[in-house]
Amino acid sequence: MSIATVFEIVLAAVVLGLGIWTIVVRETFSATVGFVAYGLLVALIWVRLDAVDVALTEAAIGGGLGGVLLLGAAARLRDADVMAAETPGKVVRASAAALSVLTTAALAGAVLLLPDPAPTLAPAAVANAWATGLSNSVTNVLMAFRAMDTMLEKVVLLLAIIGVWSLAPDSAWGGRPGPRHQADPDGVLAFLARLLPPVGIVVGIYILWTGADHPGGAFQGGAILASMWLLTIIAGLADTPPVSRRWLRFILVAGPCLFLVVGLVGLLFGAAFLSYPPALAKPLILGIEVAMILTIAATLGLLLAGAPERSAKP
Amino acid sequence: MSLVRDMITIAAVSAGAFFFLAGTVGLLRFPDTLTRLHALTKADNLGLGLVVLGLLPQAGGLRDGLKLVSIWLLGLLAGATVSQLIARAARHGESTR
Amino acid sequence: MTEFLTAAVGFVLAMLALGLVSILRGPGDADRMMATQLIGTGGIAALLLLGTVADVPAAIDVALTLALLATFASIAFVKKGLPRFEADGTASTEGE
Amino acid sequence: MSGTTVFGLCAAAAVGLGLYGLITNPQPLRKIIAFNLLGSGVFLLFGVVGRRGAAAGLGNDPVPQALVITGVVVAFSATALAIALLLRLFKAAGSATLSSAPMRADPDPSGD
Amino acid sequence: MLPPATVPDAVTTSCGFLLVLSIAVPVAGVLLAFVLGDRWVRLVAFTIIPIVLAIVAATVLVLPQSKGPLVYLLGAWTPPLGVALRADGLSAVMLAATAVVISAVSVFAVADFRPTAAEPRAPFAFWILLLAIWGALNTIFVGGDLFTLYVALELLTFAAVPLVSLDGRPETLQAALRYLLFALLGSVLYLLGAALLYGRYGTLDIVLLSSRIGAEPASLVAAALMTSGLLAKTALFPLHLWLPPAHAGAPAAASAILSGLVVKGSFFIIVRLWFQVMPGLLGFAATQLLAALGAAAIVFGSVLALRQERLKLLIAYSTLAQIGYLFLMFPLALDASGYLESGEALAGGLLQAASHATAKAAMFMAAGSIYAGLGHDRITGLHGVARVLPLSVLAFAVAGIALMGVQPSGASLAKDLLLQVATETGQWWWAVVLQAGGIFTAAYVVLVLAHALASSDKSVTLIGPASRPRDIAALILALCSLLLGLVPWEPFLPVPYDSTSSLFGPGTLFKLLLPVLGGVVLAILLSPWPHPLASSARWKVATRVLDPFRRISLAFGSLVERGNSVLCEWPAASISLLVLALLFGALMLVAT
């Protein structure tokens, strides 16, 4: 057994240990913290699997935004912790454990018996990269070969926003999401909220820009921008915008809109829906990505902010 | 030349690993929140700094080097501010435990 | 060199795991909130070493993202984790 | 035993853990966390599949990677929606539980 | 390495662009309505709906002319690297049924979700989500790639969940949360299966997979996981914990969409999976299990429907039973060599899906009108409602008659097809279940109608004005379902014989009388509520004869109810999900 394998086993053990902690620990808050740690460490596995694009996504979502989302809920539901004493009985737990183990075993068997050499589309993706002029194959798959999925996924994000907003009380409809945070303007938090966002914005844009040829892209960049936006909100330096604002609505659909328009232009004048003329492919894709990073940042930020709670009028 | 680089890397990374060890021992041994926080932020940030220092000779170019340093700076910034916030939280939150 | 760095990753990872065990056990929420801090240092160190071992230069970008977001998560931890306490004189007026 | 095997087994175990948590944890928030764990196991499986398909100078097949990124976005939106629902339920009902209250009392069985 | 892909249909056919438009136009509507906001959403919806209707009509008209399915390669990339859209006869049937139902529901909802109403939130969400559901369903019907189908499935769930909790009451919020969590569990299992399939075969394209797939560990595990995940989303018994509260709690127009259309999305993916991707894997035992679950769903759903106090819950439980009916086609479609044949059984199943979509939506719409008129929907309080809301009751009656399989309804044609195959393959037990399903359906329809048509001592006062356009929309939809059997299905589905010839024969009368009479008996025996004729003298005589039977049946009914409340607990339902997954895996392993 090589030292690399030992390392991999250690990594897998740490990650799984955190997973177990997350499931079995009694207190919800501890479970949430455990899951955030899990999410951050899974990024290590993704790097080890040489899937850096996913590692970036997992770091941004699994650990960062997802963690904050879960943690906020855990904090608000803290009092509900005591009430839910309806833990299922031993029989249920034992059968659930047995069935989960069986499922895992079946899955593990199927994984171990996967063919060698494995089927792959990597050569096809590389061979067709000329059509876009981008050398990051993952971006090519997302933006060209399987662009339809990406576009629909952006609509999923939009529907999530609509779903969250539809939970607003009628009196707060069109108002601002989340509580208003106030902070001491000279405090540590405000200091950090002034210092970090400029750095974060640079990093976010860098991740977007580098995504053309290296790991990165609009989603990962957007997640960083969203967290910087939220930081200024948490520190009380900014407030969430009222959801009825037209400009906000426009930002929230800019990405999928541009995607759809480019797609339809391709349908009318080009080779097919969502096909790019090779000469224009790179600028078009980058243009869509720029629109998308704004949309994603706004969407993720608002998803974390929650349903409108305060009427737009003070 | 590459030997010198590797020597620097080995030395700095080993020192970094030692500080991580020290930080963890502190976490395990220290009795209360504030001292553990102390162990965590001081020792681990030093460990990270040494690892970054050790990896600088292996970095591909100026850009990677800059990124490495800024990662460390971010870690320091977070350590300095967040540990202060947590410390206050811990002191005020003792009753809510 | 690769062996040395791999061993170093493993070691840092093991320290990280031990630290996490100690932190997550508590006793208070403030202790648990150190978890992201710990990952923000130990996890990033492991990631950087790993990136060098596996020759994945882009791992630095992941580490950069992680550093930014671990900071952000820590702050959200403090703000949201202890709602009854107003950290740093900040208050959140719940709009309910 | 290669790295992909280790992580493949890790993915399967994460799926099992997530399933167990999703079944047995009574609080909805814990179910949501378990769902995320389950999802991350599924994504890891995609990652392992992609790693096995490393070719043409790429360390990981880009197609599964792209699928994972799409999947992560979808799972995150799902989490956000579920938490928004949960918080709203908590606010409206004062409790956050999924257990069904008895639908109605047993009706009078006589027909006349 | 796999050989380079040779897909038989790796070119875009002419008119394939219609498929893109059927997805892109509703999506454009969603985006536009979201930006323009409160006052414009309804206008946008009513601009988009006719356009999509025209696109679907064009697709349905063009399809018979083209040889084979319509194909569109997105971005001009061929699978496996790219994604294809394909429309065959099955897609066309479901596209058309969806278009009809959505149009009718939108007419029905015009008044309910007026943007000028005091509450701007609900209309905003409703109209956008309606368009989103349409786009998602169209994607499911024409998607040619398993991952695209996954995204579409999630799109569908994300659009459906907020509809459930549109009124913000705690019960509906809880129903929505249950629905969301269980649906997420289902879709993550589906995704897990997709990961295994990609790992084994290097593609997720339906046509490519069907040519590569074989009975191997990866494909068996994948098939078991995907099937059970989709069953959870379809709410097949015993995975139905989320359905009744979700469908009964939503506003009427939303219930019509949820019950009529949304569950058909995951059902359609099951059909695609089994009939196209892996027709050889399911095997005898697994198909029998699927249909047995269907049969159990019919019994549970119908018995529970008869015991409901509220009309909307009755209809919701009826959906549970009807979903079970859809799964009876699987064992019947199995040919001698263990292959699922895309023949008459499949045609019957799809027809049943289409007629249920129309009839169930009409029923919910009628129930919504009755609720709006009376201010309640207690079944025992419906006496005399036929006099004040004749059109609503008529729409309910027509939809109910269509659903129980009276000539010339689509359900009747479907039943004929399935019965015929059952006779041919010698599976008489499914023929019994099919007939019983019709009788059960008749039972709860008769029950409601008996109460609605009974005269009332008091005069019934309406709290809201009856809305004629609403009732007419429901009635038209119900008539659609009743006349589906007359549609020429031949270009789309393998429906071999001309059903119109037997429209007025003695068989028709038998087909009408058997379910109705059986239904009357069942309704008397199984419904615990006071009978509308309870005060008449004749009833007293009947009571004396029937009473012992009735007591036994009612005891059976309450037993079913108790069993159901156990199954509807979260741990029980999710454990059954895993049991089913493992069972399917084991049965398929044995079969191959």
C-alpha cells in the first residue's frame, strides 16, 4: 500500500467520521457545525480526484453558503430542539440501519465492478473544444455541449427564489427579506466587512475570468460575490433590497435571459438552438457568464436572506 | 538550486506541521474556551504561514506566489477578527450554555 | 519530495481530525464555532500541500476560495450561532 | 486498492449515512442536513466515475464534473427552499415537525 | 474504450425546432412574468399559453408525417457529448394532454388569481409557476437524456411545492415541506442511478443507453434506485405519504395541476426508463410487484376516498388509486421473452394517464367551484347543491363517469386494451383488478353524486356567485376525458381496433352497469357517512339486509385507515422506499 493510498484512507476516514458525527449527534447545532466542516473537507477529496472545478463549487457551497444557510436555520430553530422528542423507536432505527447498510453494500458492489478501462467522454470533449475556443473542458460542457441543462438549472434557481418569496406574509409582500442588522460602525465586524469585500470581489471576478481556461467559472465566482454581499448585510453596512424592485428582478433573470436569447438567435440564424458560431463563441460564452455571475450572486444572496419579512415602506 | 529549494520546503513544512501539532495539543489539553481559542488561532496561523513559506519555492510563478501569500494574509485577518468575536461571544454566552 | 509532502498532508490532516474531535465535543457553542477557524487554517494548509503533491496548481484557487469563505462562515457563525448575545455591539432587530 | 476505490467506497458510505439520517432523524432540519450528506455522496460517486474516465490529458472526465456542478446548484436551491419552508412553518405553527396530526376522529359508523 | 457512437437518429429532423420551442417559450414566459411583476403576470401568461398551445398542436400534427420520432440536437452536438430532444407518439399524447389541461385550468383560474385582488402574492406565484410546470413537463416529455430529465424533474418539483403552500396555512406548509423532502429523496436516488449508468456505459442518452445496456450489477442497482426514487415522486402506494395533504390543501386550480399533471411527470420517466432504456431488465417478478403495488394502491386509495369527509380529500385519495391503476400495464406489457413491449398495454397505460389527467383536473375544478359556492366541501353537506350549482355538479359527474370507464371515454378504451392483453397473456388476476378498479372509482363518484343530487330540506345559500366560465372550463375538460376514446390514436399509440363501432352495443350497457351497480354497493358498504336516502322507508328495509355486511366492511375500512396512518409516518414511508429499492434489485437479479 503506497503512502498516497494511506493518505487517501485517512482523508476518507476523517470525512466519513464527520459525516457520522453529523448524523448521530444529539444536538442540531453541533450537527450543523459538523456538516459545515464536512463540506469544507470534501473539497480536499475533489482536489484529490483532480476535479478542481467541483472542488471550488463544493468549497463555495458545501462549506460556505450552505453552512451559513443551515446554521441560520439551526439558530432560529434552537427552541424547537427540545420539543421534538419523537425519536423513532429501536425497531425503526435498527431496520433503517440495516437497510442503509444493504443499500451501501449494493452500491459499493456496483462501484467495485465498474469496468476497466472506464468509458469516458474526455477525448470527445477535448476534440470538440475548438468550437468554443475555451480550454477549460468543464466550462465547455456546461456552456456548450450540455448548455440546455445549465440554462434549465438557472431556471431552477429562479424558481427557488419564487418559492421562497411566495412564503412571505401578505403584509410583507414586495418588502425586504430578513432582519435588519445594525452594527457598531467602528467595531471589528464592520472593519472586516469593509476590508474583505473588495478582496472578495477581486477573487470572484478572477475565478470567473480564469474559468475560460482553468478551473473556475460563473457559479463559483458568483458564490464568492454573494457571500461578500451577505457579509456587508450581516455587518449592517447594507440592507437587503425590497423584492419588488424592478432592477433586482432584472438582475435575477439576466443570466438565463441572455442564455435564452443567444439560444434563440442560434435557432433562427445559426446552426441550432444554443449553438454558437465558432468565431463568436468565446465572446458570447463570456458575455453569458458575466450576466450569469451577477444573476447567481444576487440569487444566492437572496436565497440566504429568505422570504420578505419587512414591508418596503419604513 | 532545486536542492536548496527542496531543503527550504522540507524545513518550513516540518516546522509548520510542528505548530499544527502544538495547536492540536493545546486544543486537547487546555481547559477552557478562551485558552483553547488562543492555542488555535496563534499556533495554527503560524503553522499555515510556515506551510505557505515552504511552498513558495515550489510555486509555479509570481501569480501563484502572490496568491499563496494572500491566502495566509486572509487567514491572519480571519484569525484576528473572528477569534475576538468568538472570545466575546464565549464570555457573554457563558450563561446561555 | 512527493513522499515527504504526502506524509505532511496526512499529518496535518490527522491533527485537523484530532482538533475537530476536541472542538466539536464542546462543551459550549463557542468552542464549536472554532471549527471553521480550524479548517480555515489546517484545512487550507492540507489543501495547499495536496495541490503541490498532486500537481494541481489550481488547488491554490480552491484554497483562496476556502480562505475567503471560511472567514465569512466564521462571522456568520458568531452572528447567528449566539442570537441572544450581541457580538461586537451588533444587534439584529428581528422583523417579526 | 487505488484512490478511486477508496473514495468510491466513501461515496457509498456517505449515501448510506445520509439515508439513515433521513429516515431516523425526527427534526426536519436534520433531515435536510442528511439529504445534503446523501447528495454529497452521490456527487462523490460522479467524481469517482469521472476520475476513472481520466483521458486525453484530463485528470477527470469533464462531463460528470459538469453534471455535479449542476447537481450542486440544484441541491443548494432545494436546501434553501426547504429551510425557508421550515422557518415559515415554525413561525406559523410554533413547531417544526413533520409528524401528521390525526386526520380526524373516527366517524359514526351507523348509517341511519 | 467504447466504439464511436452510431446513433440511428443523430440528425435533427425538420420541424424538430418545435420541441425546442415547446420548452423555450414557457421558460421565456417565466422570465418575462418575473421581471414585469405583479400587474403583468396574468397578461404574460395569457400571451404565452396560446403560443405554446399552437406549438404543441403543430408538433402533434407534424409527428405522423415524419417517419419516426422528431429529433432535435441541441447546439448541433450529437449524443453522447451533446443532448438530444426527441418526441415520439408517447411524447405527443402527453404533450397534448398537458396543453389541454393547462389551458382549461388557466381559464378556470382567471378569476381566482386576479392580479388586482387584494393579495398580489398568490397570483404572482401562481401564474409563473403554472408556466414553469408546463415548461418542465414538456422537457420531461421530449427530453432525450437522463440528466436533462433529472433537471426537468427538479424544475417540476420546485414549481409544484410552492403551489401547495400558496395560502400559507400551517397545514399546507407542513404538507409542502413533506412533499419537498420526500421528492428530494426520490430525485437524489434517481441521480444516484444516473451516476452508475454513466460510470458503466459512458452516456446518459436514452437511445444510446438502450443499445448498450445489459444485465450487469451497475445497471441493476441503477435501475432499482431510479425506479424506487421515481415511484416516491409519483406517490405509488406505499410511498404516498405526501400526496393527499398536498393535493387537498392547495387552491383548486393548483390541485388540478398537481393531481392531473405533476405526478404524471415522474410516471412518464418511469415509462421511458422501462420501455425504452432497459426493456429487458425488469423481468416477470418485478413487473408483478409493480402491479401488485398498483393493486394495493387501488384498494387503499379507494377505501380511504370513501371514508373522507371532505370532497377535496376524497378526490386526492382517488388520485392515489388512479396512480395505482397506471402501474397495472407493466406485467401486461411483458412479452414471452421477458421484454417490455411497447404495444397495446403501453398504449392502454398512456391513455389512462391522459384520461386521468383531464378527468381529475376537471374534478378538482368542479370541487373548487362547489367550495367557492358553499364555503365548505363537506360531502354530507352537499345536499341540494345540484340545484344551485348545476354546472359544477354536471362537470363533476361527467368527469367521474369518464374516469370509471364508461364508453366512449379514454379510460374505457384503456381498460379494453389492458383487458384484452390480460386475456391474451393469461393474466386473469390483473383483469379482475382492472374491473375492480373501475367499480371502486364508480363507488366514490356515486357517493358524491348521491349526496349532491339529494334534495335538501333547507334552501342552500351560496356565499359566492357561481362563475359560469369556471364551470364551463371544468365541463369542457370533463367532456374531453369522456370523448378521448373517439380520438384517432393510431398515429401515436398502437391502438388496434376502432372503438366507435361498439359504441352502442349491448357491451356498452354492460360496461356502464357493472361499475355503477358495483359502485353503489361499495359506496353503501364502505362509506361511514349517513346515507342521503337514510330517511326513506325503502332504506330501512335495505338496512336490515345490509347491516351485517356493512359492519364488516366498515371494520375493514377502519383497518385500512389505521394501516394507512402507519404508512404515512415518515420513517415507515422512507423505510418502504428502501425496501422497495432492494426488492426490485433482488427480483431483477433473480430474473436475469
